[in-house]
Amino acid sequence: MPCGNGRLPPRLDFTVYGAVLGSQPAATTGTNFSGSHAPFRYRYTTNSNCNAAQGTSATTSFSVNANVAANCLVAVENIDVSTKRILNANVDATGSITATCTPGTTYTISLNGGTTNSAPMARKMSRGAETVTYGLYKDVARSQPWGDATTPGSTVAGTGSGEAQVLTVYGRVPPQDTPNPGTYTDTVVVTLTY
């Protein structure tokens, strides 16, 4: 006869909480992980005065799964040409784009034509109606323009490693008529496609 009131105890449900910890090596996309066996033990009594416990144990298992999806983060460093008085020679400056993607994730980075939607080597920094022409490039020699998909071959491709990958953006203001003094700016949209 069961202990106590003669009835078996009610079923007990327990929630097991899991977490994937950050700051660990990144896994390749599409990877699945599985857990292993977990023992569950229980005891029960069979006498009426409840002082002679008898029991047994049982082992079962449950799965722990994680699917790593492709993902990318992008960050930028601005390009500052600094103060120039006369634009009679090339003025060069650099910035950067940092891509952090899951390992094995292929990506492409494109730069639009700025607020005036100009060609990669003829973007415009503006101050009111006045402009300063400049270009953005993929290489230090400023021979490979960095643009978007509408300019064939002008985007930058890569493959994620799980670590931050820093890509330099090479800017150049070519010789041109010097406009009136003031601050000239442009906003370029960076698009990372994966």
C-alpha cells in the first residue's frame, strides 16, 4: 500500500533551462549540436508508516540542438579629408569598414553614390549649392573604384571567419576649382549583403 493517504503522488514537471554562452569561438553556419544523456533519479516508499524508503532510478535522455544561422555585423570609420586651402593636387584620406560574419558566410560590400547618387570616382561633398568632387577606392593606388552593383566589379567580396575583418576605404579629392570656404560633407550608404 502506498505511503500516506493511499494515493500515488502527482506527476512532477521540471523545466531545464539552457543557454548558449557568448565569447566563444564561432561555429560554421548550418552546424547542429546535440546534447547527451541526463540521469533522472527518484525514490518511493511502499510501507504505511513511511519510514522504510525503497526506490529505484531511471535514465532517459533529451536533445539539445542549436542551428547556427548566417549572420553579419558591419561598422564604419568616417573619412575626414581635413582642412585644405587650395585643391590643386590630390588630397588622400582613408576610412574603414569592419565586417564580422559567421565562419564560411560569403558577403559583398557596396557603397552607394552618396547624396547626389554619383559615380564612384565623382561623388560630391556639398555645402549648399557648392560641391567638392571626390572618389572612393578599394586599393591604395586609387585605381579600383568602390561602388555598388550598378558599376560592374566595383564591390568588395569576402568570406566570414567569425572575427572582425577590417577593410580600408581609400578616399581621394582630385585637383579641381577650389570652392568657397566652409565644411563640405556627403553621406555614403554601406550595404553588406550575405
